Amino acid sequence: MNLKFGREVCSHLEVARSREWLVTNGIGGFASGTVAGMLTRRYHGLLLAALKPPVGRTLLLVKLDETAEYDGIYPESGRVFPLYVNHWANDAVEPPGWQYLNSFQMEGTTPVWTYGFANALLEKRIWMEQGANTTYVQYRLARATGPLRLEAKAFANYRDYHSTSISDDLEPDIEPVTHGLRLQMDEGAVPFYLLSKQAEMEPRSQWHEDYYLAIEEYRGQNDIEEDHLYAARIQVTLRPGESFTLVASTNAEADLDGDAALARRQAHEAELLDRANRQFSIPAPAAIRQLTLAADQFVVQRPSPNDPHGRSLIAGYHWFSDWGRDTMIALPGLTLVTGRPEIAASVLRTYAQFIDMGMLPNRFPDQGERPEYNTVDATLWYFQAIRAYHAATGDLSLVRDLFPVLQDVIKWHTRGTRHRIYMDEKDGLLFAGEEGVQLTWMDAKVDDWVVTPRVGKPVEINALWYNALRTLAEFAQLLGEDATAYEALADKTALGFRRFWYAKMGYCYDVLDGPDGHDGSLRPNQLFAISLPHSLLSHEQQRSIVDACARHLLTPHGLRSLSPDDALYKGRYGGDRYKRDGAYHQGTVWGWLIGPFVCAHLRVYGNLAEARTYLTPLLYHLADHGVGSISEIFDGDPPFTPRGCIAQAWSVAEVLRAWQETESERLGD
């Protein structure tokens, strides 16, 4: 896939500002913005540092407003070309820097802008150092007949990445250091540095007020305006073929050699592609290679007392940290399909340390507080992630080490744990839920309103429960342990699961034994009763479910969370929290659900080529929204506009996993 846009995109502001880029550093920090260079979110910036990896994300360097002076012969007599654009609260949009943008492209995960004016071409690249809160911005004068003078105004801030700030929030201290400036934006703030071997830098301290954040207004946020500090003036003269690198870092000793830093980034991505290529029977197409690189953006360090090198997976950018449910669902696609089983093993061992009362954490808060345990499915997905790891590697040592943990999980679930999660002795099914708590992946909650409560016995929870029991029985046999008890529990669950079949409609109830009885809403959750390794349905039932979901839930970008025929269906995601969360699982399309649909379709129809066609629209989507990645959600109604996070872990993971599952030689597995 050619992720390159010319002036057909770049010279149209509405289009160029709707496409966003993302670079990451492997410890939770990131940089992100729009192709046009306009700030539209509170999450846009050139250095959002993870000060408590992988959380504690803090906006430090916001943006650079660049101006080029050039006439091809003498810089002192040249014309001035502004290369930036701002959108202000009074709705003014100036200067028109996007008009000089000839092209934008992704080199791996590195965004590249090419500006054209007169006979000059100026390239700009942005990337981050792996494992460090360090951003590189490199300019190269690719074509010219004389020198070019570049001036950049650096804007800084110091705030949590979820918030916004006004000019009297901070008392900055900016002072010269060797090769640049040290910026401490407030008393007690972590300092950061603007560094370069080539440029002249001068401290400034002038607040620019009322930047307008258009996406935040669409999302119904109260804070849609923000102030940023003009903190430094940077100047450099480039001659044809020369480059200049600006380094923004929390490390005063950061490497200032931009070419060497870029080579490290390129070598890292080349190794990722090489490892992933070995997992496919034939060379993967460009879009799958791009998704392999996107997969790496979610892999982060999560140090713990028992393992300073522990790993986890960020759920999505811009605003999610690492979530237990998302991590376990995404793990096979992000790590095993891409040929990185050691990352998978580290994640699985890391999360074992956080299991409490038989439950995996749902979420790690942004400032490193105690994890939250309000999920019924994360722990069950943990079994599937371990099963997938063993199937991919044959490594029994991890299974042996985690086997006691898994046994304890089953004990807690059979006798009962938090939030009324317990196995009903009557039918062997898992019950979960209490008033005011959201436990399944359909977890939207606004204040005290749980939008999709699903209290009772949800269909996918019990498909996962059955598969967890069968998986543990298989592990017991591999380890020479007694599997009888787990097989008996699984058999009981299988009998109880027959209650889910809604014969009148030809699909499964979504929830049994809820406060108002059985819930017959047509939702995609029943697909997991087909797509997981051990199915509980006859072939005829499987086909009936796949067909029903295809007719009512399937879209080009994933599956709707509720049928459009339902009175509670919401086809558009937007507005304030009540409107957005009210639609989140009530019709909004989820990209990650294409994975279970494709696998269920393949199980029913056995047509590899046809199953793979359902992935094609999401591969084209790589050129939209978050360029090079896959969005979290989409509107349920046409044209299925992308919404939510611009890059979502399980969306990327499930497309990769489904692509591998539809390879030709896997049909006989």
C-alpha cells in the first residue's frame, strides 16, 4: 500500500487536517498531529512524554511554527514562506502553510512532509527514540539553487495529556545549556530540553492564547480552547542537500546525531518486518507490512518489582493506557502473528503478577494508581492468549509456570468473586453483574448510567468460560496433571449453553437470566461461540448466526454492536459524553470484530478467498484517519466515518490474525 498523498489531499485543508499521524517510543510516550499541521485535539503534540512508563503521559513540546526564507540565490533578500497553520477560537485560520505542502507520506512509521516553494523542496521527518522520551524533527533541503534560512517558533506546555491549559497555569523557567535550551515549565515540573548541533536558539516567554481544538468540540468536550507558550526561537541556514535535526527530550544527554538516530529507527523497523515475514507462507502485501509496524506501536514496557523488563500493550492512541481485556485479545495478533513470541511471554508473565481474587485488571490508571478490577472477560481472554502462545511456540515452560495461576482463577470463578461473578451450579454457566458496574467489553458508563449493563449470563462470556475450561484440561494433560474436574465442568457448561439458542430468531440470546429475563438483541457477541477454538453450536446453528450477523451487523469496517432494526440503535457516534457513550455499544461499528466474523465465516463456509475479502476495506482504511493504522470505531450508518482512537490495538491485531488465519495452507489445520 502506498501511503503517500500529493496535493490532491495536502492542498485541501479539510482533508489534510482529518488525517493524523502517530509515532511512539515503546514506553508509552508518543507524538501525533495532523497532515496539515493544525492542532485539532488536546492529544496533539511533538513530545508527549511517559513520565511513569507506560503512563504519566505529559505534553511537553506542542508544535513548531516554521517559516522558510528563500529566493534561490541570496537568503537575505528571499521571499518568506510560512509552513504552518493555526486555527483560533475566533475561527481565523492562518497562515495558509498547507498550501506549500506538496506531499505527505509514511516511511514505515515515520511521517514525511515535502514542502515546495519556488524551485526548492524541503523535507521534514518526525520520529522517536525507542525506549526514551525523545523526539527528533529533521529537516532536509532536498532541492534548491541556493541557501534557505529556516526559522521555527517552538511552543511548549506542561500538562496531563487528557487536560487543557490556560496561560496563567504555569511559571516557566527557560535557560541556555550546551547545544540548546533547558525548559522547566513550572516549579517541580520535570525539565526537558531542545537541543541541536547546528541551530541558534533563543529563549522566549510569550503565551499564544485560544488555539481552537475542533475534534474536542465534536467530542462534546468543555475545553475546546487552549493556550501554549512560545518558548524558543530556532534559526538555521541550510544549503542544498544539507539537513538539520532538532531534538526534544527529557534527557539532557540525548544523541544529537539525527542521521544516526534515524538509522536506528529504520533498523528497528527492518527487524520487525523480517521477523513477521517468516510467519507468512508467501510475502505479505504492503498493507500487512504496514500493520506489522503499527502493531509495534502498542508494545510498551511495564516494569514491576518482580520484572523490571516487563511488557504490556497500550489499548489505543491517543487516550488509552494498557487494559487487561484489550491486551489479551490483541496479544496474538500483535505479537505472535508478527513473530515476537518473547514479547507475548513477557506480557503474560507480567499480568500474572496482577491477578487478584481470580481476576485480571481491567485498567491501569494513567497516573500509576492501583489497577481496577471490573471486568469479567479479561481473565477468560487470558486463557486464550496463553493457549495461542503455546500453539504458536510449543513452549511448555510458560504453561507450567502459569498453570497454578489458571487453576486458582477457575476456583475463584466457581465459588464466586467480585461483582457477583460466579458459576451457576444449575447449568454450569457464568453469571456476572451488579447494579452500577459494567463488566463485559460493552462497558460504556456515564456517571451512574451503565449504558449496556448485560447483567446475567452473557453469551460470549460463557463461550470464553467453556473454552477456558477446555484449555485448562488440555494443559493439565500436557503437564501430566489430572484433567477430570475441568472436563466435567466443561461438559456441564456445554449442556447449559444450549439455553442460549433462540430458535424463533435463528441466533443466540445475548444474555440469559437477566433482571428482565432473556435478552434477544441481535449483537455480534455470539460470534465468539463460533470463532473460539471449541464451539458449542451445531454447524447449522453456526451458519444461521454468521448469516444473521452478515445481514444486519456487517459493514466494510467491522461489525455494528447492535442491529439497526433495534429501537435502541444509534447510527452516529458524536456529541457530549452522554451521546457518545450512549452510542458506543448501541450500534457503533467496531473494527476488531472483523476478526471473529472472518474466522466464524471461514469455519462455516471454508472459503479462504471469500473470507479474506471482508478484510480488504480495512486495508484501504490505512490511508484514512490515523494514517498507517486502524481506528477504534466507525459510525454505524453510511458512510461509516472513522471515530474514536486513530490507532486501536485490537483493531490492528485482529486484522493481522484474520489475515494469517485465511492463508491457504491453514484450511486443513
